Amino acid sequence: MNKRLTAIIAFAIFIAAPIGAGAQTPPTQTLVTWQAETYAPESFSGKIMPTSDSAITVGVDLIDFGKRVDLSPYKVYWYLDEKFYQGAPGLSRIRFTAPHFIGETAVKVRVLIVDYKSGVGKTVNIPLVVPEVVIQSSNPGLAASAVPFTLQAYPYFFNVQSAFDLNYSWKLRGSVVGTENSITITNEMAGDGRVARLELTLNNPLRPIERITQGVNIFR
């Protein structure tokens, strides 16, 4: 073998070695997932968020050299905000109620698999949010000249099973003009002023803390 060919082979081995090493599967991965039991429209493709007093399910999977580990023989301990919550062999899922709060905060969840190898674990912070409502219109410009048009309310992250479990109150100039999740704006409702302020108050009748008001302007 001539010197030129030997140098090319040596260079190829030198380049390939770090690439192969970088592609190796991490030896142990602790994967924690969570799911909140709050309401969101079926069209919503994002992460459904928990709120005050909502139920949350958290799970753990252990991957070792690309293979899922059967956790049934191993002790799995769970902690919420640094306090022990539950522990048992193979306890890969827990369900708990988010703390009662006003505003936005987070709950800290830690899982430890104490007798797998030298022990593995992971900590995640699950954000807790306040419920929201989005008002969408068949008339994007909200111009009174385009009446009649419909406004639709889409609630997010309330502790309910359905949007119809909530109370809706649409107010125009201080008077209630609708109590459903949608409302049709007519010429009479729009009035003669340059701007009419329409406000929606949305609340959960079973949880007074879950209440939000959102408003839109209707323009002449």
C-alpha cells in the first residue's frame, strides 16, 4: 500500500470516530410527562394547562440505552414542592390536585427511582395559569357597518368538562344583552356612537375564583 493511500485511510478513520461517538444513545434518560384535566376547545393543538385546584397526571419513563425499562421491580418516589407525596414499587404514574391560588405560579414535581443502578431522578416545574377566553368574530374589523355579525367565546383552562358548564354574560353599555357562548350584533345593538364597548364576563359557577372579563370595541 502506498503512502498516499495509507494517509487517506488514516484521515477517514480520524474523521469517522468522533461522528460515531457523538451519535451514541445516552445511557440513561428519565422522561417525565404531565397532563392537565382542564377544558380547551377541540381545535386547540397546544398544551392544555392546569389552573388552581385542577387535577394533574404525571408519569415517568426510564430509557436505558434506547430501551424502555420495566419499573415494576424498582421503588419510585414522588415529591411535590419538596414534600414527599407517594412512593411504591413501579409507581410510574401519579394524579394530584394543583394547589389553590390566585394568579400564576408553578408546582415542582420530583421523581426518584432510588434502587435503579445508583439511583436516577428528574425534576420538572409545571406552570399553573389563570383561565382565559378568546373572542372571535365573523367580522374581523368589528365594524358596525357590517352588521349583523357574530362573536364567539372560546374558553381555555377552566375546571369544567364542557364550555356549556360556564356562565356567560355579555354586556353592552352596562346592560346584559346575551347569556350564551356566542352573540349576534345587530344594528340596534351597535347604536349611533362612534365606538360601542362590549364586555364578556365568563365564570365557573362551581369555582368563584375562575372568573374573567374580556372586552371588544365595535366601531362605526
